[in-house]
Amino acid sequence: MKILKVILGGIVLIVVLLLIVALFIKKDYAVEREITINKPKSQVFDYIKLLKNQDLYSVWIKRDPAAKKEYKGTDGTVGFIASWDSNNKDVGKGEQEIAKIAEGERIDMKLRFKEPFEANDDAYMITESVSETQTKVKWGFKGSMKYPMNLMLLCVNMEDMLGKDLQKGLDDLKVILEK
């Protein structure tokens, strides 16, 4: 019985320590990748502002081509919503909404994940002219994990995890637009 009390006391102590540590760990994360595409800025922006086009270059959407997709509104305009529902745990269920557009410059999106976890994050794509025939595209993701879930940020490197997916998506976007 004494060993059981010691084990339980140890477990309680570890849980309390983790909860205290979580108070001092960052809750926010941000990841951004960029690529230069050999096309004029207007052509690149007109393509990326259409969320339906992400079906062709987004790593996440490609993980389950059979995912159920629904669209509400006019693609490429503020308020357009693209939703997905997949049985693949790496895809899950959620929606992406165009929140703001600075025409020819930037598109901001709200991401609402519903399954396998709930989260509300922000994504954006920015286009910058490098020359008349080259455009730099930045794709970024910002999120936050509430206490005590922010403990996961100690174990999960969001920069590596999200960064490689963003870069793969940008690489695929470059191939598509430079055809």
C-alpha cells in the first residue's frame, strides 16, 4: 500500500510540475516559407487567391483526394469558405475562409479545424515582384495552443512539421505555374 501511495504521489507531482511549466511556455507559433516563381506577380496572385486551386498544390488536401469538399460564396473574394471532411486522421475536418485580400499583394485566411482536434489558426500568402517576370511567394501559418496544450510545443517542432509541408506546397505551386 505504501508503494502505491509513493507511485501516486510521484504521478501527482509530475502532473503538477508539468502544469507549472506550461504556465511559462510560449503559446504562439509562426511558420513561413517562400519561393520565387518565374511568372509575373499579377498572374501568380490571380492563381493563389482562388482557394479551389489549393487542391492542386496543398500537401494537406492531397493527402486525401477523396475527402468531401464544399464551397460557399465566390472563390477569390472575402467570405469564401472551402470546407473539407476526411476519414484520414492527417486531414480531418475543417474549413478555410478568405478573411482579407489586399489585391495583388496578400490574401489572409482563417483556418478552423474541427477534427481530429479543434483549433483556429491564421494563414496568409504574400506576393512580391522580384522582376517583371519573377514573383516571390510567401506562405505563412500562425497559430496558438491554449494552456495546458501548449506543453506539446516542447515536443513538437512546428517549424519543421509545418515548414516542410508549406515548402512542398510552394514547390508544387511553382511547377504548376511555370508549365
